Amino acid sequence: MIIGVGADLVEIERIKDAVDKNINFLKKYFSSEEIDYFDSKNLNPETIAANFAAKEAVSKAFGTGVRNFELRDIEVLRNKIGKPYVVVHDKAKELKEELEIKNILVSLSHTDDYAIAYAVCEK
């Protein structure tokens, strides 16, 4: 049963500027495993922007937006074939359990200028 759907659209240039201007941007919003993935992709701004959009989309699918947890509590990783999946930690994990969410699905895409993500929460 679907209990929440979220979407987010991010300007890739905005994320690229944030990474270039603030050395702590990645550490503030992403886990070390996500940062390792970005490094393996040569800090591709499209990849970083898509992950950022996914975190926002998941927070919207929760029905709360980013409230009472950090974006860093939502981790967007890839399986062996590159399919994105979500792992939640700390306060986001508590919210997932409180909402009885069993599965979080995400889909990511981008153009030259924008990255978009959709998230679906299943009970």
C-alpha cells in the first residue's frame, strides 16, 4: 500500500556551485558512503544533484518535508547494477518506523541543467 509520494527538482549548477564554494557541503548533507560513490564518479555534479533531490523527495514522501531530522539521515546508495536505493538513519529511521514504512523506492534522472527524483513510500 502506497502511503506517500514525493518529487524534487534541483538545478545542477546550484549544487555544483555549493560544492565548489563550500568544502563542507558534501559532509553536511551526504554520508561517507555517498561521498565515496561521488568520488568514484569524479564528483559529477549531476550525480550529486540527483542524490540531493532524492533526499528531498523522500522527505516529501514521508509527508513531513525535512522536519525533525537531517537530510544526512537519508542515504541514497546504488546496488551492483547502479539502481538507487534508500537507507535511513537516526531520526529519519524513527519516523520510517513510526509511519510503518516497509519500503522506500526512488527513481533518479537528469538533463544537462536539472536533476529530478521521485520517491514512493510503501506500508
